[in-house]
Amino acid sequence: ASLNAFDIISFSKGFDLSGLFEEK
Amino acid sequence: MGCSFSKQRQRLIGHHKQEEDPAAVLAVQTCFDICDIEALYELFKKLSSSIVDDGLISKEEFQLGLFGNSKKRNLFADRIFDLFDSGKDGVIEFGEFVRGLSVFHPAAPQPQKAAFAFRLHDIRQSGFIERDEVREMIVALLSESQLVFSDDIIQLIIDKAFQEADLKGDGKIDPDEWQQFVARNPSLLRNMTIPHLKDLNKEFRNFELSPDFIEDDIR
């Protein structure tokens, strides 16, 4: 099935809070 | 390792009833146990002191923690920050931080994750996800990814989303429609679960005791 708008939006890095747990 | 903080803390506030213990209250309200909350406090201290050591996470500190860059603005990170900041005072306090992260715990129920995701997408807080909000998010994502889609393609993928999610056909997605939509498409909640939250004490083994701060901060 092709992607819909919400699939695409869910790939934003801003949604991915795992960055808070990684050493910078 | 483990809950040395709790033991010391219980001695320090031993005159308090257990139900008044702020960490215990947070443990009741969230998916975390007291040891997890102590470990989260270490992360909170690190984030909240990364620019100004004031025990509060500013938006710049949140961006620094998330992207390694305090200046990197992002629509979605802004939305998450605003939802964590339930007191709407422009900063995230420790209790807000723990309650916000709890939604991202692997054990948090899917409807709770879906409800949070709904609020993230409801940019203007109208109680609905509307077409112009979806367009704004798509444009932000494309800009973030340095991708270019024509207006026709953007319109097509928005149409497809509303075709699938807007069951009533009124041009907007309400919370019930959203819950049904994500139940059919669970991959949309892929970022609503952070595996790190399952085993926090392994992530943050070395933490120091600061009981007065944690109590003041939660209250």
C-alpha cells in the first residue's frame, strides 16, 4: 500500500525522543 | 546500584506519609517505578543544566538534548515540548517530564499513545486534525528531510490520508476517527514507544542524591 500523509509525518526526527537518551 | 536514593530519601523525609512522597506519587501516575523515576531524574538534571543550571528544561535545552543543537527548531519537537509543558509556562519541570515520557513507555496503552499523537497533530488545538495542519506537517517534514514534493503529490497524499481516516467525511479527523485509524495502522505510532524507557537503571547507573531538589521540583 502507498504511504499516506501520516506515515510520512511519522518519520520526522522531531518525533523521535530516543535522541534524549543518547550521548551527544 | 538501584534504589539507594530511595532509602536515603526515605530517611530524610521519614516523617512524611508514604502517599506524600513525590516520587511515589509519580510512580502511581505513570508507567515508571520509583527506581525508574530516580534514573529519569539523572537524565532530567543533565538536560535541565545543559545551558542554564536552573532545574527546568527550556526549549533550547530540549532541542540540545534531542538534536545536539540548541538552535535546531523542528515543528514536531516544538509540539512535543508544548505537550510536555502542561503548566504552559515555557519550561518543563521534573513532574511534567516524567508524566510526558510515561506515554512513550513500552507498557503504556496504545489508546493513550494514540491520544497523545492526536494532540501532537492537532497543531491549533481545535479538537480536530484538519487538512491545513496536515499540509503544514508535511511541508515541515519535507523541509527537514530536504525532499521536494510537488503540490499535486502533497495534495494526493493528504487526500489519501483523509480518505482512510475521515470516516464521517466532514473534512476533519476527530479523536474517535483517529483512534480507529491508528488501530488499523499501528506503524503510525512507531515513535510513540522508546525502548530505552524499559530498562532505565541500566541506562543511568551512576546517579547522585539530591532529595531536596527532586521534592521541590515535583511540587
